[in-house]
Amino acid sequence: MPRTEQGVLIPGQISPQRPVPLHIKRPEYVGKPSPAQHVGGDRYDDETIAAIRKASKIAAQGLEVVLSAAKPGITTDELDRIGHEFLLSQNAYPSTLGYRGFPKSLCSSLNEVICHGIPDDTIIREGDILNIDISAFIDGVHGDTNGSIVVGDGSQEALDLVTRTKEAMLRGIRAALPGREVNIIGRAIESYAKRFDYGVVRDFTGHGVGTSFHSGLIIPHYDAPEYNTVIEPGMVFTVEPMLTLGTHDWDLWEDGWTVTTKDKSLTAQFEHTILITEDGPEILTEA
Ligand code: MF3
Ligand code: CO
Ligand code: CO
């Protein structure tokens, strides 16, 4: 239903807001137009890191649960319900639900949707690229992760894009050594993506995450020397590159959220929350 005859996605029907039991603590921004200013920087003490570890693990498990339910015929709204219920079962709050007014418990971004797709009655089809981005808030902190799959059998170019986007993320993570500037991450990602002539999305970035969902620290996925924050042990942030088969330019739907490639080319994304240790990066969003 919600696609044109050419297969281009169009907005579907969004279901009513899913409730969250009162015993699950909400982030401060829920019910407000925007979050409070982040305080305290991007380095965390051991106790807070332990909490971010727990939130990240729940998010990673949620991603696994949702992606394993993704089959041709299911709607993105049903995947939202599955993710929502999983997070609640862990006593976690779905960080996206009510974040700057976002209405759902995860982002579901198909094919030409780069990121921030809103779950709706769109039916997933064989060969679609599906990106699920899910975040958990528990004990005062967030963990944030996403992953992309090709549903059922897909084109070789879709499969390659997904595999290489994951590899690009891992290369970005491995570059995140203490003492380097955060721009090393984007340089590693872009130099790999360029081999395949992929577009590297610039205007949506990785970010500091922890006691805030987005701390204000920006992690570029392209070569951008101006982002020169030095990576230090104790820092927690995401690496979440979006690669495309065409342009890095994008359009925004009238819903104010859904970001698509301007040329409607396919796109994929992977995201981990990482902790910087003395020895290097550690992935926290592992199930
Ligand atoms: N999880 C997304 C990220 O990686 C943010 C989603 S914000 C939302 O930064 F409002 F779109 F849900
Ligand atoms: Co993120
Ligand atoms: Co995310």
C-alpha cells in the first residue's frame, strides 16, 4: 500500500501511541518539545559506565529480537510493537518514544530511507533493505544501536551495500583510539566507502550518548578535520555511518522525520555505542 507504482516509499498510517507502565522511568525530555542541555561532558565514571553497559546490552538484544521478526508481509508498526514490548520487558524505556516528539519506540528505515523512518502500516517486502534503530533508557542512561538487513532474497548490490556499511562502521570504530581526534573515524569510514563509489551521508552523525540521548558531541562519518575533539578513555559515543548507492544529499518528508536519499538510491546504516578504554574502543551494544 504505502509505495508508489515505481516502488518509492510514501508515508503510511501511524498507529496510536503505545503506553509505557508507570513503574518504568522516563527520560526528562518526554512530553517536552526538546531535551535539556547535556551537562557533565562525554567521559563517565565506572558506575555510570556500568549503567550504560546495561542499557546498551538491552538495546542490542532488542535489535536482535526485532530483526529476527522482520519477514516479508510484516509491517514496520508490528516491528515497533515487538521492540516496544521487549524494552518494557527489560524495564527499559524506548528512548525514541517522545524524543523531540518522535511518536514510536524505534526507527524503521526501508530502502531509500536513510534514517528516522517512523513505523507505520508499510508492509515489508522481499528484497527490502531494513534498518532498525533502537535505543534503551534504564537507570538514567541510554544505549543506542542500529543494524540493517536485506529481507529474504535481495539484489547483489543491496547485499554488498549492507555488508560494506557494517564493515565501514567497524573500521570507524577501530580507528577510535585514545589520543586521536574524532575526525579519524570519518576519515576511516569515507576512505573505505570511496572504494565502492558509495555516498557517505554527512548531515546525520554519530554522537555522545550516556546520561543524554545526544550529548552534543558530534562524530562525523566523512573526512571532516574541523571535528577535532580528542578521544579520551572513559568517553562514550556512537559510530553510525549511513552509506548510499548514489548521492549523500537528502530530502525530508513532511512528517519532519523521515530522511530519504534525494535520488531515492538505496541506503544502509549500522550503529554501535562504544566506550573508549586505555587500550582502544570497546563495543557496548553487543547482545
Ligand atoms: N537512535 C537515533 C540515533 O542514532 C536517534 C533517533 S531520534 C528519533 O541517533 F527521534 F528519530 F527517534
Ligand atoms: Co545514535
Ligand atoms: Co540510533
